[in-house]
Amino acid sequence: MFAREPSVSPEHVSGETLARLKAYVGMLEDWNARHNLVSPASFADVWNRHVRDSAQLARFIPESATTLADLGSGAGFPGLVLAELLRGKVRVTLFEATTKKCRFLEAVRDRLGLDTIVRNERMEAAAPQGFDVVTARACAPLDKLLGYAQKFLGPDSMALFLKGQNVGAELTQARNSWKMKVLQHPSLTNPSGTVLEIRELAHVDDINVGNTNVGTVRPQAPKGAGRRQPEGRRR
């Protein structure tokens, strides 16, 4: 099925899907000239840098998944791309704090006819809600991102995060505060990129000094309440 394919090209998706993705890219080009939603340098390679990079996450999403939360959606990567590829199977909710970006996300959703929810709010201020899958790209350092994602993850949920060349250092830092099962998958679009697949996330609440066992592990309350969502690096 095309939604599990790793790339976006005529041989991997239907003609209708490709046409809708082209319409999305066309809208992004138009809006970007006025609102700077993605960096001009990255737009020169928009299909590989943004669309295919986002689409590669579809192959990791379980067939049983029906809901997905995309954190810090920006111009819709990866959330809107996944909403199109998983059309009719997974309902995507896009969390974005910047109003002008939300207006763009809503415009694309309406043009493509997607059953997608756009939530104009900071992730740390959002009410806890369980999703089957949580995604993020260029959103925040991993230790902070896990704090945002934790309240959207249930016992059987998974997180998929697109990370760059600093993933090793970010994992080391995050493991000081978080217990999780992690799989690292090489990016199909960026030689220095990684897809992190994370399950069974919990915050390490206390550590018994001098004991070889990690102390009590329990879910953490949402971090950073009242603070503005980080912009992350420009998409």
C-alpha cells in the first residue's frame, strides 16, 4: 500500500495523491513569498528536503493506528504529508502555536479535503490526550520534546521524531531524565539524519544514590507550562 512506501514519486503513490501533494507545494510556494513559512534555501529542494523527508515516516506507522498528533507542525511537515498519505485511515491533529502558520495549515487542509484538525495552541498548554502516534520534526531538542510528547502518549503509543546529526548527543542528554525504548532508523533523505522510534516513555522521577537500580519511574507531568513553544530551527 502506498502509505507504507518510503518515498513520494509516481511509482509509489496514486496519481490523485501526487496531484494533491503538488497542490500543497504550490500553495506553500505562494504563501512562503509572503509569510516565510520555510527557509528559501530549503524550498529550492522542497520535494526531497520536506515532502519525502516527511513521507518516510509513513512506513513505521502501525496498520492499527487511527490517530496521530504532529507537534509544532509549522508548514505541515510531517503532519500534512502524512495526513494525505494516510487519508481515510489515520486522523491527524496538527499542533502549532503561530497563528499565520495555522491559517496556512487550514487552507491546505480545506484545499486537499483532509479530515485533519488544526489546533492553534502551545503544546505545553494543551490538555492531555492520547494518540496512537506522535510525530515531530525540527521542533525542539529531544529532552524537551519528550516532555511535550509524553502527555499525548498512551501505554501502547509510539513517537516518531526526525532528527539530524546531533541525535547521539540529544539521546545522551535525554536519557538523564527519561526511560524509553528507542530504535534508530537511518533517514532515507538525509545521510546525517535519523528517524527515532520511541515507545514506553516514562520520566525518571528519582534515583537512589549508590543503588545500581534506577529509582522510581513514573509518568511526568507536562513540562514547561506557561512558556512559549520553541520555534526550533527554521524548516
